[in-house]
Amino acid sequence: MGYYFDDSKSLYAYEGTDVNAALCSIAYRFMGQNIKHGLYYRAYTNAGIVRTTDYRYVIDFNKIFPDSKQKDCVWAFTKLWSNGDSTYGIDINCFGPMEMYVNGEEAYKSDIFKERYSETVTRVFIKLKAGWNDIRFRWKKTKAGFGGQFGTWIGKWDLYTLMPTKERDGQEGFVFTDIVSDSYVPEFEAGMSEADFDGKLYPEIKFPVDGKGQLTHMYGTPEGKYAIAWASAFFDKMGTASYKFRIAAKGAATVYVDKKEVFSFGGGSAEFDADIALGRHDIFVKSVCSGDWGFDLSVDDITLESAARVKGTDDAWMYIGPFAADFEFPFDDACSMHKVIGEPKTYWRLDLKDTFVRPYNENTLYGRWNYPLGVTLYGLLHAAIAIGSEDIKNYIKDHIQLCCDTLDYALWDKEQYGGATSIHNLLTSIDSLDDCGSFASMMLEVNKYMPIDGVKPVADYVAEFIEHGMSRLPDGTFYRKEQMHHFHNGTMWADDLYMSVPFLTRYYKFTGDIKYANDAAEQFFGFKKRLFMPEQQIMSHVYDFKYDSMTGVPWGRGNGWVVFSMTELLAELPDDHPRKGDLIEFLNTLCEGYLKLQDPDGMWHQVITDWESYPETSCTSMYIYAFSRGVRNGWLKDPEKYVKAVYKGWEAIVKTSVDRDGNVYGVCRGSEFSFLADYYKYELGWNLNDAHGTGIVMLGGIEVERLTEFLNKQ
């Protein structure tokens, strides 16, 4: 029973059962493979083909080309990156005839039925190759419609494509042709210059060459208001040296270097000198509107560059405004690139039609907000405390701080651009406990050890959704009702105890309001009513209200979430709470059931009643965690048998689930559900270093250490 082709790679073979060795190897491997990296910034226009509230792209060419005629066609081009050969699901609605080509091969072609029933989604699986993939569409107009909607098959999945022309390389979205005949076949290659294309490409984003200042093009002429422009440059003379600046401005202008004023004048043309040290520096220009306004600035032989390294434009300058004359510009907030500024709120943009700078989080795991990372960083925090690692603590804090800093921007972004955000895609489209509870719980846990700016408004936002926004049955129990991921509608998942209870528990401690702990406690009995399997003393994974039945399949991690979460609540619930005794009794019942299902090697399995299903690491770690806490806190009867199970389980993990490089094996990937155990056993496989298990393995190890200390004191 193992995941290795060579057992000598086992951490056990290398270090025995030393817990700190496991914590160090897992924690530093995770941090090293998911390095701290800031956001990317791209030019973005909301004209043309854009993503909407369900994260799919949509286009209605009748609005763009109102004079189009029957059988007129439009072609669109984009590119999509894939890390390897893969198959990806695309959901399509066509308003009229529609074709999709992937790397030159037809991937989809509508028929009269799909065109007639445009409200019906068709799921198409496209084959992607490693690297960039050429994606193109052709739409044809009929009286029924002209365009379509297409994109990710999973709601809120942040999948986007990039424009493939030389001039727009790095901008999100599509370029598309003017009206063409149905016999037209474009001679288009990714990376080509638009000047070499035989025809016009949309969306149009260049302003006309009319002699007006760039700020007039962007903002009109709001008399007396001002805007800020920002660029950067590397100043290459040794030491501190004098540089000559040249500026031509329509209207009054002030120049700043590193936020310090160096020159101001009423407009016209001017030169001035500034002493600047070797290195990269920020340059700002404040322009005041008094009619047509704008500026041009140069510095000796220095090349100006985009301060945020914006992809999809060659322009060095970003602009923000306009602001009232008495508004004090917050340089620090604006230059963080994490915040919207002013009232009404606004953000950086470019000297192009309707084209803004837009942030994208393109890290796989760093700086993201999702539920697997909630438990991962929870484990990482306590591993860092256990091994005394300040660098890991700072890594965690910076991750969470980025999430807190960008929520306000992300909510604005959702309203500004129609619904699909490229940071905080979950919180901005919140409709489930998965979206919020796990990570917010971890955020409050970290905040106890390392205070984080802006925690309260984020925690309050999550609490408001859980208390008033999440679907509940008449008895107050959570269930999944109206979600963007439609497969989940009308179901109750054991997982949701973890997605809610730990946050409610910590929010109770954060606010001092016992109603949140009361809510958390009652959830267990609502879930027990519908998911508990008394003959085996364990829980079904899901209850499906469509069939008014539990599925009857005991998924390992689903059961793990239940007892993990119960111990989180019991640890904070006052001793005189009226539900504490009932919870402890339920904990003993469940732990008796789980104890019987530990295999001879010490592991629990993917389907915990079926040892022919694979040994699963995350649930094994959760049972270790719950058993240890139950023993240490005196909740479990006959604790000796649970102590043995904890040590046996931990030895199994370090023998078969963790190697000496800190890789974690045997963690089931994210699941859907089924009434058949075969889905979990044969289709729902495990991933190497899956975030669903990395943190809980560390927490399991920490509980082993705590149990050892507890027993030694006894």
C-alpha cells in the first residue's frame, strides 16, 4: 500500500517518525513551489467580446453592426495557454450559426436545433496542446440572432484568453473582423501585426489623431479638476546626478519624482533639472483641466517605462482621475495598485478608448482566496510556529494581506466590467460556503498571531453572507440551493460543516457574539438528521433533495471534515453551553465508527468502508487530528484506543504519504458526488501535493506532537 515506486524515498526511511522533519519538508516545499509573486496588470477594454456574470464570454454582433444583413459573418481570434496536453470543457449558447476552431481543427459547429433553442447550453470538450493554442470563431447572421456565449463550464472559473496580435499582445479577450461574406476565410496568424492583416480588426481602441491632449480624449474637459499620470524609469548615472526634464503641457502641470514635487508651472513648454540617485524611480505628472488638456514629458536619454509593467500596451504612462481640486491624491494607496481611488471610485487607465489597467492574479496558489488554501495556510501557520520559522509566517501574512487589500477593488471591478473578476472570483460572486468560510476562518486564526490590516470588513462581509445570504432549510440548516455550479443545486454536503463551522466559531471569538457559536452548534444536528448512517456510525457524503435521499456513500474526506470541524467548535464552546454535551456524545459516536475502519497499516480509505479503494491521506490526517484533540480535551471515552490509532495513522502517513522532499501523496482531488461508491473509488483519483491535503497533514503532525506532550505530562 503506497504511492511510491521506491519506498526509499519515504520520509520515514529518511527521518523515521520525527514530526518536525515532516513539517519542515512539507512547509518549505510548499512555499518554494508557490513563491510569493505580485499581481499581473493587463490592458483591458470592455468593448467587444467580454466575460460576464457566469464567467463566459458573450457577444451580440447585432449591437456592434446594426446594419448587418442576413448571412453576414464575423471572425474572432484569441489564444489560450495550457501547461500541457489537456481536454477542457466549454459551454456554448449560439444566437445563430456558429463555428469554433482549435489549432486549425473544427471543434464545434452549431446545427438548426442549437440555433433554434439558444437558451440550451451545449458542452463541448476541446483538446489543448502544451503552450499557446489558437482559438477562433465564425458567426453568421440570421433573423434569429448574430453571436453567442461561450466559455468555462464551471461557474466562477477564472478562465480567460488573450488577444493574439502584435499590438495587443497581453490584452484579455478577442480581436474580430468587420462584416465579411460567408465565403471569406481569413489569412490570420497569431502574433501578426494588425497592419499586415487584410481588413480592419475590432474593438477599436485608438483615439483619433486630432491634436487634442490625451486627457481630453480620456476624460473630456471637466474644468478645474485634475488627473495624475504615472511612469517609471531607471536612472543610470553613478551616485546622484542631475537630469534634464522637458515638458510641454496644455494647462497647469506639476511633476513629482518619487512622490516629491520637483517642478510646477502654468503650462506651455519648459525645461528643468532634477538631482536623482542611481536606480529606478517613479515619475508623476499632475495636470489641471482648463479646457483642452494633456502633456508630453521626456528626460535626457532616459527611457520611460510602465510602472506596473502593464501587458498589452507600449505606452509608459498610466492615468487616473479626474479628481476635484480639493481632493488630496493618496499616492501610497494609488501606487499599491490594490485600491480604487476617489469618489466616484476610479482606477488606472490608458490613453486608449475605454481601456483600463486591470489586475490579474496568475499565481496558481499564492495570493488566492479559496477553500483548499484555507486549510493549507492554517496548517502552514502552525507548522511555522512549531518549527520557529519567521519567513513562513511572513509568507502567510503577505498572502492574506493581498487578499484583504484587493477585495474592495474586486467588488468595484465586478460592477465596472460586468461580473467576471480576475482577482477574488469567488468572493465577488459569492453563492456558496465553499467561496468564503474556510479561508475566512484561517484569516481570523492567523490574525490572532499576526495582525492583518483590513480583516474586520472582510470577516464581516463573509459573516453577512453566511448569516443572511446562504440558503437554509426551515430548521436553519445550510444546504446548496441556487448556485452558479448548477450540479450542486438542491443538495446538502458533509463538507459544508467545515466550510461554515470553523469560521462561525472564530467569528464568535472575534466579535464576542454567542449567536454565531449557537448557529455552528445547531448545524451538526441538522446535518446529522439527514446524513448520519446509524448502522455504521458514520456520515453519508451528500443528501440530494431532488430524490429526498442521502447518497449513502461514506467519502473519507467528507467524514473527515465533520469531526475536524466539531473539534474546532468544541475547543471554543463554553462549558455551560446547552449543546456541548450533545456534541461530545455525537463526537464519540462518530469516532467509534471511524476507529473501526482504520486499516491494518494505519490508513483510512477514499471510501472509508471499502479498503479496496485507495488509502487517502487527507481523511487519515483529519481523523488523527480529531482523535488527538478528543483525547487531549477529555471528550473521548476510552482514550487509550484512540491514542494508538493516532500514532499508527501518523506512522502510516510518513511511510506512504510524505517523501523526504516534502511532497504529499494520496490526497483526493476536489469532488462532485454520486449515489455510487464506484465514482469515488475509480473516478475520483488523487493528486500529488493537492492543496486539499497539504495543510491538514501538517495539522495532523502538529496534533501528534501535542498529544505526545500531553501524555508525557500525564
